[in-house]
Amino acid sequence: MVTVSPTPGSNAERSRAYNRGLVLGHIRREGEAGRAEIARASGLSTQAVSNIIADLLQDGWVYETGRRMGQRGQPAVTYAIRSDAGVALGVEIRPDAVLAAWIDLGGQVLHTERIALACATPEDVLPVVASLPGRGQGATEAGVIGAGVVMPGPIGQTGLSGRGTELPGWADVAPEPALQAALGLPVSVENDANAAAMAERVLGAAQGLGTFACLYFGAGLGLGLVADGSIYSGAFGNAGEIGHIPVPGPDGPCRLEDVASRVALVRALREDGIRADTVDDLAALHLARPPAYEAWLDGARAGLSHAVQVLENLMDPEAIVLTGAMPQPILDELVARTHLPDQSVAHRPDRAHPRLIAGGAGRRAATLGAAALVINTALSPRLVAAI
């Protein structure tokens, strides 16, 4: 039976892991910090912090950055995280390819690869995935500490199953043990929208945010939810299927992703005789601004305005981020055009961040986010399940 303690200190092993995460998390947020400062922020004793810092120095996770003058006494030694202490592997499984990225603890992208697939069944995907830890052209010299794997949702058999964006043959496969066996590494499996949200938190526009929502332009339109620095996945890993919520449309209610998604934009352009298969094609059309594109912008604006109001009143996020496989100028224009209604808990004068933000992780946000999931877990306090 698996149980999780309600407090970090009820089990010695879990307490050590949790407290180590507290220390690393504070150093990560501040860039560098001294022991007394960490103790005040974390609630740990200075001696406990000193012991954890000693372990982290020995393990090569932190290093001394210098001394900082205080109000009295000796200057405090400060510490920072060693970016080269470990590497995280991110894997995105798409219907036509496996994408991989290696990033270090500081969020620097070391290497990326794209491996084409004729088919994305488990029999086709798992051998490709198994080859990844040994690749990376030197990026793995520090040692791969874990892998994040993202797949388009929903995961498992649900009432939304049967869509064309799903991967063939995976509905009856438990992905995490299969992928862990192939990689030989600790594995976290998430949907693409959740991974993109973590990419924005670790290396994109949501750095410094603890609770936010991320609308992700992928195969459809997904939603990643981050609460107190952690992904909220739902009971079965399918939280965030926002593309299926009804929104006002020109001919009555319709699904959000039918008016505000890359698929909807490509379809609208095709109906007007324009082909746009890639992100670069869409960037060129943004400059040309054909009528079909302008019409899509109007419909997407209305749908996103409704979705933003729903998300804000349900989640009360610090901000909502638009990200994914869209050109940056289109994300910027959607942010500028989307109406932010006054009837929202987010409409208040003391805001520290804009309500709607264009992401900065780029078109491979989900792939990078898969690796960012590993980094976030490694540098955050976590209550670990006990058997």
C-alpha cells in the first residue's frame, strides 16, 4: 500500500529529501544564498542547512560563490547551484517523430534531436527512445539524472478518446513503466501542455511564477496547470483538456480548439486555398495577412477571451501564458487582441504580472518542458511516497 505523509518530518528519509529540496529551491530562486538566509526562508535550523549544504557540496550540486557582507559578524559564504552537475533528458513523442532535448540544471539547452517515425506505435517508439540516453554528442557527460516524456492527451481510455491526435496502440499500454524500462532512467510522463507549462517556468516567460495556467498550441489546444510550482495533472493525468470546453462562436457555441488552435488556423487557410504546413509558413502568412488569417484571429480572440475569464475565476492564477508551436508574432498578437473581461478575480489594481503573457520557450516548448519537469523535481521540495 502506498501512503504519503501529511508532514515532511514524519519519516527520516522523506524528511532529508524534502529538506534538501527546500535548500535547493531557495538557492534556485535567489541565484545564490547564504546558510542563515536559507534557514530563515525555509524554517530549518542553521545547523540543518549547514549539514545539507555540506552534502550538496560533496555531491557536486552547489559551489561557493563568495562572501556577502552582513550587518555584523563575519561575511556570509554564499552558494549557487552548479549547472553542470546533471543533465535532464526530455522526450516528446509525436505521431510522426520523436523529439529529444538535453538541458542542464541551469536550464541551458545542450542538444536537441528529431528522429522521424513511420508510425508511432509502442513497437516503433520504444526502440528509438531506448537509444536516447547514449546520444546527445557529449551533452550527457555530467550524467542524465532522469527523463521526462510527453505524449498528446488524453492518457488512457476516456470519453475524449478516438481523436486523430492520439498515438496509435498506446490506449491499453501503461506508458511510464514501458518507457522507464526502455530508458533505464527514472521517468515522469506528462501530456504536452503540462510539459510546455514547465518549460515556461524553468526557461521561458513564467520564470518566478508559482501558480499559473499555460494555454498550449500543439496538435490541438491544451492547458497546463502549475500550482505552487508543481504540475496539477488530475486524478488520471488528464487535467487541462480545455480545447473541448464550449465557447461562443459565430454560429453558436462551439469547442474552443475549433476556433483557437493551430489546427483551426491551418483548416481556415486551406479552405481559402492557402497551404501552411509549418511554423515558418504561418510566420510568413502573418506578414501577408490574408483575409482567412484575419478572420481566424477574430474568432480566436473571442474564444480565448471566454477561456481566460473561465480560467481566472476557477484557478486565480498569477498569469496565463500562451505558448507552443506558433510563431512568436502570432502569440504576441493574440495576447494584444484578447479582451480581458472586468468580471474576473484577476482584474485588480495590485497585480504583479500581466494577466495574459506570450510564452518564450518557442516551438519546442513541450520537448524542452519534458526535461524541465526533471529539473523542477530535482530542485524542489517533494514529499516522497513510502511503501
